[in-house]
Amino acid sequence: MATHTPVDSVIVCIPFPFRPDVAGYQQETEWMYWQTFHGRKMVNGYSGYFPGAFLDLKLSMAEFPAPESIHRLRGLGVDYCVVKRDSIFAEPTWRLAARDCLLEPAFHDDAAQMDIYRLMAMGANPP
């Protein structure tokens, strides 16, 4: 992230937590830890308080990469999606980026098993 995205980038890390227990938020804790190194703003994360806007986003992210979820992320100013390859979201995200103009592959990290996608601007034309 630190070397492949602009400093002012806003990211979302996928998968979002869906289980309401401590184990469900383990991945989120790791995302937040790594954020201390790359320094990019994240729309996900957690604390002792879950505002309504976060809960709405969380519901929307259950359907990622559905166009509605991507439009919601755009509305929040998200520039990049970081997707774990071992998540259920990896293949649908890759397929969408291969055929649509909503997402564009930006960087692949084979060591970390993560793929980073750029959210395309509204009205962007595929290459």
C-alpha cells in the first residue's frame, strides 16, 4: 500500500467482519495493525462504538462486489479495495475487474496473498 498508492488514498479492506464475536473481528484487527505501517485512511475498523453509517456499510459489504456496494464505497471516497485472496470475495472481485469498468486491478501481493483494486470513477470507460 505504502509504495503503490498515493498518500491521501482511502481504502477498504475486504472481508468485512460479519460474525458478531471476537473471532469475527480478528481480521479487522490485523487490517488496523497494518494500517499503522502504510498510513492510508480506512473506512473499516472498529472501536467500542459502531455508528449507524458503519453498520449500513457493513450490510452493503456482505454483497461485495455488487455494484451497489461499489457505489456506496465511491460515495465514501474510497479509492482502493484490498481483498484477501482466501476470502469468498476474491474470485467475484477478480471476475468483475476482468469484465467491467467498476474496478481495475492495481497491484497484486503474492507474498501477502492480497490483491488491490482501484475503484474507477463514475462514467469510466473500460480500456
